[in-house]
Amino acid sequence: MWVTLTSGSQVAGARALTFGVLAFLVSAMIVALLIPVAPRLGLIDHPDRRKIHSGPTPAIGGLAIALCILPLAMFTLPIDRPLLALVAAGVLLISEGVLDDIYDLRWKYRLCAHAAAALVLVYFGGVKVDYIGAAFGIWHYHQLGLLAMPFTVLATTGLINALNMIDGVDGLAGSVAVATLAMLACAGFYVGNAEVATLAIMLIGAVAGFLAFNMRTPWNRSAKTFLGNAGSEFLGLVIAWCCFRLTQTNSHPVTPVLAPFLFAVPVLDCLALVAHRLRRGRSPFAADRDHLHHLLMDAGFPIAGVIAVIVGASLIIGLTAALASLWRLPEPYFIVAFIGLLAAHFAFTNNRARAVASLASFVMLFRASDRDYREQSWTSAVAKEPVAKPPHAAE
């Protein structure tokens, strides 16, 4: 088992779950209150050629999550400089994100805000990546020294934009964030970092409260609200903070090379997309329909199927890497594995038409097997039905 709870951890876990449930209720309430006022705030997402929703939709999910989680974190967690830095950086990103959702800011301004939030973590909170483990197999560990600040800014902005880029299907970004936060919470409990574990579980509750209005269900045919850029950027920031706080401790109980595997699919898709765009002479921030979720949708996957594939892949990669870490796999192998995954994703998505056709073959195979199963079940059911005798047969 990845998580073996002591009595102290059980108490911390029960406390975290309690606040997680509270976060769910508070977040759902705030979402319900903000949806009617979204038009007056200007927080409305209008459909265009890249978006699949049919009409204007409130984009208040991120604001609701932040209004829920920031005060709750200040109330439940030890107030120290790292937490205060997270709150300050979160307020900065939510403010920028709300302005972006209203006025559609240029990517340069957004990127400056992301970098500024990362610098708040570094210089005000002391939250930075100093140590990357024995990633290259040369020394026992690697200290970044003067490179710690730029590396932290790059990693933070990368995680923020990775989650933002994958936010293209109802429920997808929130579900991926929940999967990542669940793995971070498990890792936090395993190494005794109650602060990270509690924050992760509270954020899971807050995101779940939003997903109740965002995910498509039989009783909710379309999203009643969206996460918005404010939401995806805020979630990316908190995930980055949790990763740094979990891996950059004095005893280094969680190897830093594990962190990208806990958020693998968004990071891989983001890096591959940027590489494709640069290779084709385009801006790395140019909008298109080449994201993984777009390929899956064009291949015929339903919305629920897209979410299941991406979240399932995220969990499989993250949990496999966690088990490998527990089995003391040498850290350079993690780097090789991640580069291999990136190369495979880049090669697969290099030809869009071929990638969509390959994915479509899986959809057809699934539909064919499902149809065969249903026909076989129907035939078996008919065969088991007693044959009704004609009225005169009983005479």
C-alpha cells in the first residue's frame, strides 16, 4: 500500500476529510450564488470555433473555488510565510484571471502575472525548487543554487499553463486537478506532511463543489458554469505549491523527480504542443484544436470518454511512478521514462490526421465489442424465455 496511516495520521486524515466536506458545501453554495450575478460581472464565456458549448455560460468556477479555499486554508492551516505567499500569489492570479475572463488579455500580460505569482512564492514565502534529487546520476543530489529562482518560475508557469491548456471539455480540468490532488494528498499523508495533505483534500472538496455544476450528467445535460482562466490558473498555482512543499524539505522524503509524473498528461500535452507550434513557426501560445482532448473528441469519444481516458492515464502514470519510487528505482530512470513518454506523445500527435484515425479505431473497436456484447446478451435472454404454448395446446 502506498499509504500506511499511523494513529496520528488517522486523526489528521479525519480532520482533513471533515474540512474537505466543508469545502465542498461552501464551494457549491458560492457557485450557486455567483451564477446569477455572472452577467453583471461580465464573467460570461461566449462560444466560438474552438469551443463546444452552445450558448453563453458563466465562468465563475475559479472565483468560487478561490473564495472558498483561501479563507478556509487560513483558518485550518498553520499561518506561516509559505502559506501567506500562496494566499498573496493566489489573489494575484485570481485577479489577473478574472480580468482575462472579462477582457481577454494578451498572453504576454498573463505570462507576466504567472511569473509574478511564482516570484511571490520564491521571495516572500521561500517556496522554491532548490533540490532536484540524483536526477542525472552524477552526485547523490543536485542543488540548483542560483538557478533555483528561474527554475521555480519556469516550473510554476509551466504547471499553470499546462492545466489551463487542458481546460477545453466540461469537467476535464477539474477532474484532472482532483486526480493530481488526490495523489499529492496520499503522498503527504505517507511522509507525514499534514499541511500539504490537508490543503489538497480541502481543494478536492472545493473543486468537487464546482464540478457538481460543471460536469455533464444525466440530470445536468450541459455545464452551468465554467472554471474560467482564473480557475485553471489558480488550481495550477496551488498544485505547484503543493509539489514544492512536498519535495523541497530538509529530509527530502518525496523525491522531486516524482512530481511531474503526478501531473503527467497535462504537462506532456503542453510540452508536445509547444514543440509542435515552434517547429511549424507558430507562437507557442497560439490557439488551435490540437490538444489531446480535441483529438479524442474528433476521433468520436464522448465527453465522458475523454475525461475517463485522460484522468485514467494520469492516475496510471502517477501511481506507477509512485510505486517505482517506493521500490527505490534509481532516480535517473525517472528522467529517462518521462523523456520517453514525451517523445512518444510528440511522435503520436505529430500527424494530427493519423492520430485521430488511430484513436477512432479504438472507438470503433469498443463500439463493435459493446454491440456484440449487447446482441449476445439479448440473444441469450431470448433463448432463456419460455416458449408460450398456443391456447389449444393445453387441451
